[in-house]
Amino acid sequence: MKQTDEDIIAVVQGRIDKKNIQFRPHYSDNDFINRMQQTAAFDFVDYEYRVKPEPKVIYIVVYPDGHPSAANHATYEAAFKQAIEGDKITRFIQDMTEQL
């Protein structure tokens, strides 16, 4: 996939911000792999780059009987506002090791 100017800027800014950069050959369906050398030059002609995505985190209120609420929340504070006495708040973190 051809990267846009915005994509390239995001990758370069990610490197400046010391974020993990991943790459794969253009037109590849393979997973991105972590870039080992942060100082190496980019090759936007032959490779596609991205800032490694952060895992998504959600919070769910679990009722005393063990059933979860239907809503999920982006922050603990938002889940806490919905919870009542006796409820528990559970944090779920996306597993980034496999993609379906």
C-alpha cells in the first residue's frame, strides 16, 4: 500500500518520539515486524512503515452476580461513575500478538 505524506510524517514523528517503528515490504500481507535500528534510514520506496499500535484498553463493570454490564468504558473513571456498591471494575487489554 502506498503511504501518504501524512503516514510518512507520522512514522518520522514516531521515531523522534522514541516510539517503536514497524515495517514490512510494500504489497505484502505479512505482519509488520519491529524495526531493530532506530538510527537506520527509511526506505519508503520498498517498505511500508508504521508506529507500533498501542493495545486497546477497556474497563467493564461486573455486577456482584458475576455478569458484566453491557457498556464498556475507555477509562477507569468512566466505569467507576457507572458502578454502584458491590460492583467490580475489570480492565481488559487487547492481545497484540495475533491478528485474525
